[in-house]
Amino acid sequence: MKAKHENQAFLANAVEKLTAAAKSASTRESYRKALKHFYAKGYAIPCNEKQVAEYIAALATTHKVATIEHRLNAISQASIEGGHVSPALSPLVKRTMAGIRRTYGQPQRRVKALVKDDLLEALALSDQQPPLKAARDRALLLVGFAGAFRRSELVSLKVADLTYSEAGLDILLRRSKTDQTGQGRTVFIPFAKSNRCPIQALQSYLTLAGIAKEDSTIFRSVSRHDTLGKALSPQSVALIVKSCVGRVQGKSARSTFSGHSLRAGYVTQAAMVGLQPWQIKETTGHRSDTTLAKYIRPVQRRKIPSLL
């Protein structure tokens, strides 16, 4: 009997760990914060449809629609995991959410793409920083652009993920936003000319920083004394991009760029030079042509000749 009880406890613990692993750490943390706000407003799990409808209606005038949807997802997930019916499935909550979208919905904010000319200008002034910080920023911007990487992908890269060849550099992405199960994919970056080569920039940074161990995270923080620190967060990538662009285009330009500007910049530049969608997807890993078209169509529209 004791052995049976221990086995059941072991299986229950294993199931709990596996279900937790089904979502990324960042998703779990964002859901935790969403539920913390829900509890702080006097609600709890389980909850009924009227309570949830009141909660999201109260958020409508102060929060973005995407934020409300995210909190509703967190409540729904917590309800289901607790063995309860999700209140988000009720007609009342669905109608309330539809009304919020219709009343307060806005077009999705699109950050500006950091295309080649903007990138090279940013690099020129970025090099005026202390040596290690300048080398780190140059490598991050060039590799981020050339590989069309997401912020989360850049900060997760380790030395072991790099494979050099005569043609260029293969970078293994062990996990990404669209690959939560860790199947992985490889991004190839070819050599480029002179000091704009992402591979040479990366090698120079790694040598200067003394990063060599295979399990070492590549992109790290750099202190004001120009010493190496801990691994960067995804948000840090956005701040670096904003800072580098701001030196060239002024502080007001920082709000129009983000970490995603590197990925958007690659797609936009690729479309400008005539690469086909399937070629672009080889680097970006996009699965949807619809998503990719959001970047390509504006470029194509600019090529429409005047009929006057």
C-alpha cells in the first residue's frame, strides 16, 4: 500500500512538472503577474462569468486590449488547471471582450524596421563607446540583423551554438517563439565585407570579452567600467537598439524602434533587394506567408509607378 501511494505521488509530481514545462518560463511568469493583479482586485479562482466580465470591463479604460486579452487567458488557464470550467468561454465574457475590442481596439503598433543604411549609421557612432561595450553592441546589431533574430533568441545564444565554416557561420537556435518544444533550427550567416561583417564582429567581441566556454552565454551586460556582466534580458536588447539609433537620429527616434527592428529590418531589406519569400523564410523561420507579407507588401507598394 505504501509503495502504491508513493508511486501515485511520484506520478502526480511528474505530471505537475510536465504541464508546467508545456509553457515557456516567460509565459508562466507573465500569467503569474496577471493573476496577482486579479487577486489584488478581490477576485479568486474559481470565479464566475459575471465577476470576470466586471473585471475586464473595469480594465477597458486604462489598459490596452492586448493586455486585457492576456489577463483573460491567464484567468482561463488557471481555472482549467484548477479543474474548473473557464469563465472566458461564457457568452457574457465573450460579448464583453468583443465590445472592448470594438470600442477601444487600436491598430497594432508596428516598430520601424532598422534597414541597412540606418544600421550602418548606428554602428558608426556606437563604436565611439568604451571598447568592450562598442564590440558587444556591434556584434549584437550585426548578428541580430543578419540572422533576423528575435530578442529572446539573441540572448539565449551560447558559444556551443556556433559552427564556423569557410562559407560563414551556422547558428543553432535550440528554442524559439514558434518552437517551444525545442526541435531547433539552424540559421546561416554568410561573411560580409570589411567591418560590417557580423561574423568578424562576433569573433572580435568574444575574444575581447574572453568568452570561450561552450556553455557560456554570448551576449552579456557591460558595466560603466567596461567590464563583462551577466546575460542580457530580451528587454536589454531593445534598450541597446534604441540607444544606438538614438545617437544618430535623436532621442525622439527611440520610441519608434525596438529589439524587433533588427528582425523587421532584415525582412524589409531582403524584400528591397529582391529576395523571394521562400529565401527570406530560410533565415527568419517564418511559417506563415501572411505574417511575412506584412513586411514585404509595404516595400512592393513603394515600387508601384505613378500613372500620371
